[in-house]
Amino acid sequence: MEDFNTATKSAPCTKNMLTGKWSRINSDCQKFNAIYKHLTRKSSKNEAEHIENAKDTYMERSGNKKFQYLHAWNVLKSYPKWGAMEPIDEDNLAELFGPDPRARPTGKPRPGKKAKSMDTSSVRGSQSESLTRVISQDYRRKCEAAEAAYEVKRKKELGFVEYRELVFLMIDPSSLQPEKAAYIRRKQDEIMKKYSNA
């Protein structure tokens, strides 16, 4: 802190002023990184798609709050600490998206609590568990839907290839030059062998 204050020409900063932003950046980047790592382990999409999906998932899980520190995360992700994050599962979901454990800055009083008519701690615990379960089920459904869409697309492409091969089999090489006719017959034989094994 003293080094920073001696090196800057602006007004001196307190410890809370210097660490306050880092605490928020660190917390949000760790949450985003956990989501990103989870997505990269589950799918073979490119990095840009993983980042967009991670942004969407982060927004869903943090109450429609956008991830604002992509520029910081791009720097942080190259360090070993950030490359070893565990994928999100039901065990560490509450730890990442639960209440913020940071201490309240000095000089800012905590707002007064309202009187409660009954103990709601057990209700909150069960709500948190059910929310965790709902989020996990929702994420699982989205992954299954994406896999199903990929499988449909793959079958469509395979069907198109099969169609093209069947059209190729209908070519009559007898009217072509001998070199071309030999090539077409050879390829037609390869296609016939492919489908005779099926």
C-alpha cells in the first residue's frame, strides 16, 4: 500500500480502496472460470462459443447480472491457478453462487435486521438446495438438447452423403473416355463395398 501511495500522484488510498475492486473481480472471475472450465470439459465447441455459453450461464446463475470482467479474466486465465478450476457440480455450486463471504468495509454500518416471526434458516437451506437441483437439471436438459440437435444434424449430413453416393452410382461410364470410365467404375466399386458391409 505504501509503495502504491508513493508511486502515485493522486490522493493516498487505503487498503480497502486498493483491495475492494480486486475482491469483486476475483470473485466474479472465479465463478465465470468455473463455468467456462465446466463447459469446455463437456463439449468440443470452439473457445468463442464456450465463452458466450459461459456468459449466458453466469447471467442465469447470478440473477441476470452480466459478467463484466472478461478483459480481466482473459489475463487471469493464463495463470496456473485459473487453469485448474474444478468443474461445477452440485457440491461446489452453492459455494460459488452462495452469499458473498467478504467482510463489510469499516465505516459502513450494517443495515438493521427486521424482526422475524419464525426461524427461516431451514427454509432457506431447503430453498437453496432445491434451487441448486433446478439449476443442475436445467443445465443437464440444455446439454441433452444440444447433443440431440448435434445428432440430428450429423444424421442429416450422413443422409446427404449417402444420397450423393447413390446418385454417383447411377452414372453410366460406358460413354466416357477409358481413363474417366475406369476411375468412375473404381469409385462405384468402393461405394458398393461400403454398402454391402452395412
